[in-house]
Amino acid sequence: MSNRPGFGTAFLAITLSRASLRFGGFKRALRWSRWLARRLARTERRGTPDEVAHAVAVAAAFFPGRAICLEQSVACYVLLRRYGHAADLRVGVQPYPFRAHAWVEVDGRPVLENEDELVKFVPFPGVYA
């Protein structure tokens, strides 16, 4: 296993997250991501959280259509767990004007996110993985 996921691994993770969200809905996709993350989790850390998230961001840039933040975050969450990082999937809303956003945190720090933008979102307390 390499130190960070390659383009193909990240692209596959986004594809699987999109399929699970589309065909199973939000609740089942979260259950699937938790199950898969537990199943693939490694104790030895490989790469940094930013490297893993960067691989997902690059794959998302080439993804057909547009990979939304939730699809990217689910993929990033699973890959971070796969590479030994204790990640949390977070979902939050901005009340006015209404917007929703998903992101991944490692040790309470958002990965590849603008923290100034994230303060606008109120995270759901029990939704994150």
C-alpha cells in the first residue's frame, strides 16, 4: 500500500459514494461509509490527511458531471480511515440564506477546507460518522 491514494482509488471512492447516495439515500450512504471505513481501517497511518484529501479533490475535478461536497466528503472519510486517520464526516447548514455543506475533520480540524467559510455552518450533532 502506498503512502497516499492514487487517482484511480480516489476516483473509485467518489464513484461508490455517489452510487450509495443516489441509490440508497443519505441514511444508508452514511451507514455504508461507516461500515466500509471500519472494515478497511488500518492502525498504521500512511500519508497525511491533506494528501488523502488532495487526491480526492483531484479525482473530483475530473469526475463526470460534478462531484458535490457530500460525495467528496464520504469518499475522503472512507479513504482517510483506510489510511489510518481518525476522521469524522460532518454535515452542517447555514440558516440564512440556506446552504448545506459536508466536510471531513481529523482531530477536530477540517481537511482542505477554508475555516473562515466553515464558521458560517452549524454542524448537525448526531449526523457525522
